[in-house]
Amino acid sequence: MFSGSTSHIHFVISEKNSEGNSLVVNASTYRDMRGEDTTCILQPGDHPFIKAVSYIPYRYAREMSWNDI
């Protein structure tokens, strides 16, 4: 997790670009609400941090420097 972040696990989903940055996404608890992205649903046990059904909200992906990851 990153400094100042909430208690969400984050995943790097791209290679570094020419500027040394990558795309990073987080996992959020899935609540079956309108607008939640169901492209990637994670189940408890998929990763030790995942305790409830979760999803990846790709619309909140951000580009981060490897120095900050």
C-alpha cells in the first residue's frame, strides 16, 4: 500500500513507460451497486488481503512513478 492511502490493496497493471511510470489500480469491496465495474471480480482467498468479494474500479486507475510504488 502507498503512504496516505486507505486500506485498499493496489496492483501494478502495466510495464513502466518511457517516463518510468506504470498504471496502478486498487481493489474495493463489491456491493452490487450500479456503476461498479464487473470486469475483474476477486474472491476471498484470491490474495491474502482479499477478505470479501471485491472488484477493480479501473476508472480510478492512476499513473504512478516507480519511485512512489
